[in-house]
Amino acid sequence: MQITMSISGRIAQICQLDDDCIAGHYGLTQVPSNGRRGWWFTGSVDAWRKLANDVDFRSVGGWDRGGSTRKSDGLHGRINKYVDKHQ
């Protein structure tokens, strides 16, 4: 199953992500935003889970405590909602 969702600029900045990192490390492909907010990507559920795990790791202060994400930045809930809706 392919999922198309956005990544906020805030998540990208805190996790020090750029288009190449997201594409190469996570296996997501950028798609046009069509005027919507955030950076839009498509990829497999596993690719999104890998990114979501790293965002969650940041929320508990992983890597650099000065650049922690918030629990609300978590992507797992959005992934679960998408999967439930499209099964």
C-alpha cells in the first residue's frame, strides 16, 4: 500500500531532513503539493513507519535534546488512520 502525506517544515527542520535524505534514507518520493502546506511525499507503509519512528525518537530527546519534536508531531497516528480508511 502506498501512502501520500505531508511532512511539516518544522519536522523536516528539527530532524535535519531534506528532499534527498527523505528519498534516499526513507524511500519516500516527493510529489507536488498543489498549494497544500508542508512537503508531500508518497511511499510504502514501511517507509513511513521508519520516518515516524525517527520523529518519535526525537520527541523523547533522542540525538539532540535541543531539537526535540513534540508528541503532536508523531506520524504513526496519521499512518494508522490512512491504513484503516483504505483497507
